Amino acid sequence: MLKECPNYQEAQEMLRKWEADEPDIRKLWTTMNSWVYEGFEETYKKLSVDFDKIYYESETFDIGRKKVLEGLEKGIFYRKDDGSLWVDLTNDGLDHKLLLRSDGTTVYMTQDIGTAMQRVNDYDFDKMVYVVGNEQDYHFQVLSLILDKLGFSWAKNLKHLSYGMVELPSGKMKSREGTVVDADELIEEMIATAREMSKELGKLEGFNREGKENIFRIIGLGALKYFILKVDPKKNMVFDPKESIDFNGNTGPFIQYTYARICSVLKKAGDLKYP
């Protein structure tokens, strides 16, 4: 959270200036964001992931702020003495939720309100599904309640597809303790493991270097994706790179190997000539 930052006041002032659209702050933010998005794009490309449309909080936070200010005028929300804006959800079995800080800056909830409104305008959906980890169960429960209180008929058509966390054999991944697995490093590790195991099996004679590297990539990413997909998405799971790339058992490489053998059998059967 922002309050845990050593230079909280400085960071908060920078956020205020950013939301006020001050040129110097926005220029710095744009530069830093470009680095992040380039990194995202590189990782997504490795995983063959793309998106039809990307929503940025920077484009929707003001929509959310204007809407909660309307809610304040209608008596749906209330202000505290320090000027911050809140919603009382105690009648819904929850607590009080912050929507605007005392200096008027937005929080994630306010931004998600704006984003939801924008998505409705763009797609006029029957149902919208948020695919986000189970650590955000409370957040999306609150989001739906707030949108319902604001009078949106589609608020009850929001669904949070909550999935479990991925843990290491040594325990839960925690960013503050440095135990988070970098996606790019994991991908490279999986490809390297596939390369090593494939060479040990000696099944790639006749392939050139480019062809071999493509196979190593297919095996490594297949192992990674299947190991995660085979687990019930609602459950926490322990990801073990070595176990995932085993060529025996319920693994991606075993399925790929079986598929390759079937294709080989079908090819040979197609070449048979009957009397």
C-alpha cells in the first residue's frame, strides 16, 4: 500500500500532480510506463498471448471519480472530517470502504468503477467476468455492491472468476521477500530444461539448430502451460519446473510425445498399400 512507502508524503503529492495532469509528472510517467509495456509485450509474445482491447486506469480513473461524487450528492456515499469519501457496507455484512482520499485522489476501487462503466459503453455485455486471483475476492464483491448502489442494472452481472495462487516448492511467492518467479526467467528455464532433456533422449538427429530450438520452445512452454492448466483454477498449486517437464506421466511433454507418435503411426499407415 502507498502508506507503507518510506516517502509516503512525496509519493502522495506526486500522485496528486499526476491526476491533476501536470506536464512534468505525466512526461516522467509516460516514459516509465513505456518501459513496462515493452516488457509486458515481450513476455506476452513468448507465451502467444494477445488482447483485443486494453483498458488503462489512466483513462478511466476520472470517470470513476465523477461517478462517486454523484453518489455523494445522492447520499449513497459520505465524507469524513478529513475530506475523504467512503461507502458504508455494514448492512451488507462488510465494512466501510474508501473511494476518494482526503486530497481527492482516487483508489483502485474508484478506478475499477470507471473501467466497468467504460466497458459497458463499449460492449453492452450480458455478463462480465473478472479473471483475478483469490486475494481479490473482497475487492470484487465490494465493486459489485457499489455499482448496484449507484443504480446500474448490470452490476449483478459481474462475475469474479477467482483462481488460486501459484507457489514454489519452497513456499508461497512473496514479492517483498524476493521469492517471486520472473516470468521471462521461468520461460527460459523451461526451454533450457527441455533442451537438456531432449539431448539426453537423442531424438532430434537430422534437425538443424533452428528447428531444434523451436522444438525446445514448444516443449518447454507446453510443459509450463499444461502443468498450470491441469490444476483446478480455484485451488492453490505448487509449481515444480522439473516435475512439469517430465516426459512420463500427466505432463505437457508426455502428451506432446504421444501426439507425435500418433501422427507418425498415421503417416506410416497412409503409406501402406493393400493388395
